[in-house]
Amino acid sequence: MMKNAMTTVQKIAYNTGVQIIGKAITIAIALVGFGLMTRYLGQKDFGYFSTIYAYLTIFGILVDLGLQMTTTKLISDPQENENQILNNVLSLRLITSLMFLVLAFFVALFLPYPILVKIGIAIAVFGYTASALTTVLTSFFQKHLIIHQAVIAEVGGQTIYLILMILAINLNTGLIGVLVASILNSVFIFIFSIYFIRRQLKITLGFDGKVWLKILKNTWPLGLTIALNLIYFKGDIFIMSLMRTPEEIGLYGAPYKILEVLINIIYLFLGLILPILSASAALKDFNKIKKVIQQTFDFLIIATTPMIVGGYFLGVPLMILMSGADFAVSGEIIKILFIATGTIFIAGLFGYTIVALGEQKKMIKFYAINAMISIIGYIIFISRYGYWGAAWMTVATESFILLTVAYVMYQKLKFLPNLKIFAKAISASLVMAIPLYFLTLPFFVSILLGAIVYFITLYLIKGIDRNLILELVGVKNNEKLNH
């Protein structure tokens, strides 16, 4: 028993390490590609690019159905047939993707978009379909703690993307060439993922009616909440595309892209936490759930607080570095969006806990209220204040969701994480702000200096718990881990 437990710990440690390394590589590649893209396309064409993906995301909401988290939850249940669940979820995802994304193209024909945007939507549909299928397969890698295979697939796809992006720019293919490079990224990640899974499972399309009903019964509340969630998350750029110039959309879409990269990093981490929460919920081990929530909350706070404070001082040089001087205004916008990003991180933890506890239906009314308020708010504030109104409205809507997921989680667990680490993280971040404010240094030197000052200060005021770090990366001894 001891040996098996230690093996699990070693797997967690290995997967955490691979995630960090793999994500660092994919983020580096993605950011290089993003920088090349924005510099090549400029404000106007990047505005068109952002419009295309924001528009398809609205229809992608209908495709999602919450299947990725539902799949993770179902295949983590030892009483379920993993292969059967995965095959049927894949089929369900494929059919809904084709239905709604093809519908997206035909609806776009009647919208006041330039012909270039409409052609781009038709091309991007293929990438969206591949991406939607890949998210389902990720559940398998998470459950079996073989996330390194998903990382290899992503690194492979991103590498091909970067090569194609450089080729598209050198051949001066314009927006269409950039779009093709972007969708082939998703296609190759899906192909690589299927290759790895088929070495362990027989992946086919499943059409078992009883299994489909079970999947839909589990996923519809989650799918509806995610749909309402994404309406306000992507509604800003979609509404902006109908009311403002493509240049404004480009200036707003650039920092938004960085926000999405950061969110994907955290949700990959939370994806490893969900099976632990789900397994503990199945055993009704609420003490374990509370412990995991507190530890993950502390980790997220330690990471989030300096991001928001440091972003205030380094937002402009960050966006100039990434996208060029034409996107300097985006640096002011990202300062606001960093606040929304930090809020999303914490809300994501509480939201995953609610899913593990099977309480997702209780969030539907709150997401519906937030969706209505956000759409009305975006229409009002974007028309008056453009991207500034969109950015602050995003902060408001994400804050509302954080409060409501905390409320629903508390109703079930009678628990909220203590804020001791939050106060220490703020204190350390304010100390970090002193050299950032008074010293004008190259961007990467500022980042390094800020990180050193922050973590030294946090350590001195006992804000870093060595045991927490060891448990999160899975290298503590077995007895402590399972206590």
C-alpha cells in the first residue's frame, strides 16, 4: 500500500514538472507567434483576426456543453467504463461541433462584416472543431497522470504553428495565411493527441443512446453555466466588432490574448486538481476537499497578487515588447485585464469545487443574471468608452462570478479559505512595487528584480509555506500527503 501511494506521489511530481516545462515551451512559442502576428497584421487586420475568433467563440459556447469537465468527472469514477464514455463523448462533441460551427458560418453571411472576415470565419471553423475534440481527450491524460503526452502534442502543434506563421509572413499571405497557420496548430494537436490515446485505448465513434443520456444528464447544467459564462467572457469583443473600428478591436484583442494564455495555464493546473476533488467528493471526504481548496487558493494568491501589482508598472513595456509600439495603448488596457485575470483564477478553483460536489445547477441562475448584466453593460459602456468600458466591465462581471461561486461553495461546505496568505502577498507585492516605481530598467531585468524582491519579502514575513509547495508538486512523504 505504501509503495502504491508513493508511486502516485511520484507520478504527480513528474506530471507537475512536465507541465511546468511543457507549458513554458508552449507559452514561449505561442508568444513569439503572437508577437510576429500582431506586428505583421497591425491594428486593423489583428482586429479582424480577433473578431473572427470572438465570433466563433459565441457559437463555440453551444458546442462546449461542459463536456471536458464532465468527461474528467465520469472517467474518474471507477464504476464507469472509461473507453465507452470517451468514445461516446467524442462522438457527441464531433456532431455538436459540426452543427453549430457550420451554422456560425451561415449566420455570419448576414452580419455587417467585411468579406475578408466572413472568409476567415469559414476557414477558422476547422480549427475550432479540432480544438473542441482535443479538449475532451485532455480528460484522459489528466486522469491517468500522463499529462506529458498532452504536453508533447501541444508542443508539437505549437512548433508547427510557429513554422507556418513565419512562412505565411515571409510569403506575405496576409490575414488568410495567418488564419491557416492558426487552425493547423489545432488540427495537429488533435492528431498527436489521438495518436497517444490510441496506443492505450481503442478510440472509435460511439453512439450508445444510454451512454449519451447519462453524459447529457451530467453535463447539461455545467454546459449551460459555461455557455452563460463565455457569453460575458467573449461578448465584449463580439459587441465591439459591431460597434467600434477594427483598430480598436485590435488594441483590445492583443492584451486579451495574453489574458487567455494565462487562464489556460491555470486551468491546466486546475484540471489536475479536479480529479482529486471529485474522488474526495465521491468518498464524502470533505476535510480533504477543504485542505485541497486552501492549499490551491494559497498557491493562486501567491502567483496572482504580484501579477496584478507588477502589471501596473510593466503593462506598457510588456505590450510594446510583444506587439510593437503601435500597441502601446494595449499596455494600459492590460493593467485592467490583469485584475480580471486574477479574479478568474480564484473563481476557477471554486467553480471546479462546485463541479466536483455536483452542485453546478445552483450556479445557473447566477450565470444567467451575469450574462444579462454584462451584455447590457457592454453595449452601454463600449458605445461610450470603447475598450476602456469593455475592460472595466470585464472586471465587474468576473468579480460578480467570484462572489457567487464562493457563496454556492460555502453553502455546501460551510467553508471559505482563510485570507492570511492574501495579506502577506499584498505586503510583499507593495515592497516589490518600490523598485519598479523608482527604477527604469529593461523589461526582463525589471521582471527578475521584481520576482526576487517579492519572494524574498514573502519568505521573510513567513508567507511561503515550504510544506505547501512540496504538497502541491507532489514530493512530500506519503504519510504527510494522505494525512
